[in-house]
Amino acid sequence: MPSATIDCSGNQGIASKHAPSPSIPAMWSQNQQQQSLVQEEHKYDEQESTQEAQRLIRHALFDEDSKFQELITFVDSANNTNGHNTSFTSWDQTRQQYLEAFMNAPIFTLGVGRLIQSDTEDATMDVIPQFGLMGIRLDAQEAFPKDRLVLANMNTPWSAFICGSQGAGKSHTLSCLLESYIDSKSGTGSLPKPLAGMIMHYDNFTNDTTTQLCEAAYLCSAGIPVKVLVCPSNIWTMKRLYRGLRGLAPNSNQPKVMPLYLTTNQLNISRILKLMAVDPSSDKTPLYMEVVMNIVRQMAMEGPKFTYHEFRRRLSEIKWAPAQEGPLKMRLQLLDTFLAPSPLTEYTRPAQADEDIWAFAPGSVTIVDLSDPFVASDDACALFSICLSIFMEDRGTCGRVVAVDEAHKFLVQTGEARVLTNDLISVIRQQRHTGTRVIIATQDPTLSPELIELSNATFVHRFLSPRWYEILKRHLAAATDQDSQAPGTLLDTIVNLGIGEALLFCPTAQLDTQVNGIGQEVPKTLGKRYVKLQIRKRVTTDGGRSITSMELAPEKKEDTDEEVPMHIVAKVGTKIEGKANPVKDKAVIVNGKVDVVKDKAVSVNKPPKIMPTKKQTKKAARSQVEEKGQKGWGLLENLQPLQRRQLYSDAETSLNAIVGILSSHSHVGLRAAFDEEYDIRMTSYLAR
């Protein structure tokens, strides 16, 4: 018979064979320990109660009329009007903080949006009145499809950086963002107040077959007004290229191609210095640029009114050395190329557009395409910087969005490109105050680290370069060593991304929810994480789709010249085949007053220019070979844009030909004859 034992309550029980009962002294020891713990807890509670009582006494002694009491109102929540309640973690205040954070989030999901909307006091309030669909998450398959929809906040200013290899989908992502910002009828979101957009584009390859056009021009297929501002010297080629947009429906709207001209009223001191390539911060400024800086400084001290004609007059009074006059003349020629024609214009050129090219209406797109064999990337950056400053004026009419397409082709860290980069960085830093959004799309993320660091959202498409990954790892918080998202794994993820897929890095994005300490479901920011997206389809025509061999077909090329209105310079009383009326008066601006000088030629009575023949043009090419060969110049393909411009200008001068006849594409046959003869003769010259 098993032995009997006594439990703590005095009842008999059956002892287990495998668990022998403790002895009675041991049980008494355990009871004493428990009693000691209870006494300690009571003692702690008494101390805590005493401290709480002392705190209440101190608070009671704190008179509400004290000079410190009113300071509470500056840090307490708006809903907490009771001065004695200084808790900053009330649910009402926390909910308001979540609401404000959500309203300023650049990217959010529909699931978080519905949570915020249902939690607002006014269920009819539009928390984010303007938004656009970006795509759908691919790494949250457990959620409902609607809750995985990723939306972009089109109401709050924010900036985006898009990078990836060619064909990975970065221009597609850029176009989707532009559609959401500008097209109020796209059906991809809500856009009561469309923005005005400006896109900067530049391509190094500037012949008819290899020039890459700006894909944003295809926004015209949705009825969006698109105007393309191009270099006056390349307007014929650009008109022909933008007229034949591949894949555009026959009845679609066409982009308007117009010459980019600046008026003298738009040329202030800073813009003059940019066009003259003057960098005040540089320690290697040429001597002639120091003279230019001195002239501009004197004019600035004389008064706020800066006139371009007075600037040119003072330059003409300086006796320049031959080594200085050449570079200065080339810079002034570039500046004059982009000045609007006036009665003082000395040569024939494309006429100024009838409409205001610097008017930026809501829901419109302005593309500045400076692809031109006579415009180097540094010159393009200087012009982009001026266009950006004009675009930032009169922002009260509507919001602004600035996009830089194919930035790797011109946005390098040298010369004028550095100035443009600093301008973009300045706009991003002040985006909340200026109401301007900035989007940068590039193949190379090594352009400027600050552009990545300051951007609110970064879309990374597929690329294969470890060097690019190292840049992202240094400047993106989510590209650091984590448990399941270690650098090696992240690079593998980027390399294996499909077309149209992207990784989103956006610390303030609100894509998920979580349960807080009191059991409430609240939004969760992305923070040091990233998500995988599938970018949505475009609403407008996709002009960046790759062309396969099976899709190639012979195109019918129309050998017709584009109709471009011309500004004709002629002598008094002459008439050129009805293209221009005789010029009777010439306005001369003297000290701000306009006097009319009768019977004066527009071209200041210079000898009339001639239209050279092909034979004369070839002869001029041969003479230029001897002259330029002695200076170390080579074939046309090896010349810088400024050298080409100088070559054609010198040839026109030797021929006494119409200025711009070779450099402006106005007579393709003459220019082709000149180029062919020049390269043939220069090849022979170099072989000597």
C-alpha cells in the first residue's frame, strides 16, 4: 500500500512513484519566502503611492496663474485644453499625428489609405485629394490585391530619382509619373488641379537616324498640349523628327516644335554670366572673362536696370588681344543664337513663334530639347539652368513638375553641368516652399550623390553594375546589411528584376499597417526597408518600346522641307519673293528712349549677302582646310561644337554668304557639299 503524505492544505494524497513529496520543513520554508515577497510588494506599492502623492501635492502647489503655466499650451495638443493633463500620448493626438504623416507621405497603398480614411472624424474629407496609381506590390501576396495597389501623392511636393539600365523601364516610370501629375483625364487617379511640366532632354547623336527623341512627347497622344523648344539652328531636323513619332495614331495631336528664343528682358546678370560660361567660384577664370565680370559688376552697381545692348556696347569698347577676341566672339555668337530676332538682328534666322513659348498652363508639357551638333553638353546645361529659372517664375498659377530625362548624357560634375546640378538640388531643398516636384531619370546613379540623398523616393530598375550598387549602398538607408535583405541578396534582387519591375526606396512611404501597444491598427512607414513593385501600364502611347527585327519595315521618307517661318534681314526697299516686306524704319534704343532713324538698313547697310553655289562652297571648304589645319584641327567628327560653328561662320564670311546658310540646316545640299569637300581635303592634309 502506498505511503500517505500531507499537502499544504492538510489533505491526504497519494504520492507519485516518480515525484516524491517534499518534506514538511521544506514546505514551511517556501511559505516564508512567499510571505517575504508579498511584504516587499506591499512596501514597494506604499513607496510608489507616496511618490505619486508627493507629485500631486507639487502639482497642486503649481498655481495655474503661474507664469510657467501658459507655456504648456505651446507644446500640448490642441485637443488637450486641460492644463493639468500634460500627457502627449493621448489617442486623439496620436491619431492626428498619423493623419499628418500620411498626408505628407509621397507613396502609400490603398490599404493604408482606407485605414486612415475610416479613422478620420469627417468620413467625407479627402485626406489626399490628388493621387495617381504607380503600380502594385509584388512582395505582399498575402494581402488583398486592392490593398497592394501603390499610389503616389500628387498633392504634396516630393522628388523622385529613377535609375536602371537601358530598356529596364525607367523612362516608362517617368512617363507614368508625368501622366499622374498632368493628365486629369487619365483615369489612373484623382487630379482636380493638374500641374505644368517641363522636361529637359539632350542627346549627343544629332542626325536624323540616331537622334533619340524625348519620350515625354508621346503625352500628346492623350490630348495634352505639348510644345518642344529646340535650338534655332536645328529646327528643321527636329521638326521632321517630332512630326514622325513612331506608333502615334494618325489622328493624334502632334507636339508643336518651336525655336527657343530669349528676349532681352529675360537676360538678367546671372543669366548672362551663365551663357558666357562665367563661373565666379572658379579659380581658373580666363582673363577676358575677368573683364566681362568687371563690366557686369559695374552695370549692377549703376542701377537695377540691366540691358543687353548696353552690355554689348561696353564690350565693343574694349581693345581685346587676338587670343582673347576669338573665344569671346564664340561665346557671344552662342548667346546671339538664342536671342529673339529684333530690328537689330543682322542675319536671317527662324522667326519667333507667334505664341508665348514661356507660358506654362496647367495640364501642359514643355520639352526643352537642345540636341544640336552645334551645342555642347556644357552649353546645354547653361541653357537648361536659364529655362529652369524662367519656369520657376509665376508659380502661383499652378504647381510645377521638373523632369530630367536621360540625365547621364549631360548632367556630369564638370563646368556648367555642376551649376545645373546645384540649381536642381536647390529646388529639391525648397520644394515644399516653391510647390515644385523634381524627377530625375538616368542610367547612371553616380551622377551626383546629393540628388539621391535628397530625393524622397528612389525607383531602382534592373542594372548589372556592382559599382552602381556601391553608390546606392552608400546613399540609401535601406541598402545596408539587414537580416533578409543583406547587400549580396539585394544586388541579386536588382539583377533579377523583370522589365517594368522596380525596387522602391522611400523611408516615409506608408505601405503597411501594424498593431500598437494598445491594440490599435496604425500605419507603418517603410523606413529602412524596400518593396518590389510592378509599374502600371501607360495611358499614353509608349514611344520607348524596343523594336525587334520582325517589326522593322521600310519607311516612306518624304523628301520635303519643313515649313519654318523666317525672320528675313534685307536692305530698305527690297523684297524677297514675298517672304518679307520692305523695312522702312529701324528702331535704335539710346539710353532707354526709342528714336526712329529713317531710311536705314536693318543690317546696318552692310554689303548684301549672296547665295553661294556648290562650287563656291567647295572652294571655301578647301581654303578652310589650309587655315584650320595649321591650327591643329581635324575632321568634322572630331571637332567640338564651338569649332564647327566657327568653321561654318568663317566659311560664310569668306563667301560673303547669308549668315547661317551652312550652320542652320536651311540648305542641306550646300552644307553636305561643304562637309564632303572639307573631310576629303582634310584627310589629304593630315596624310602629308
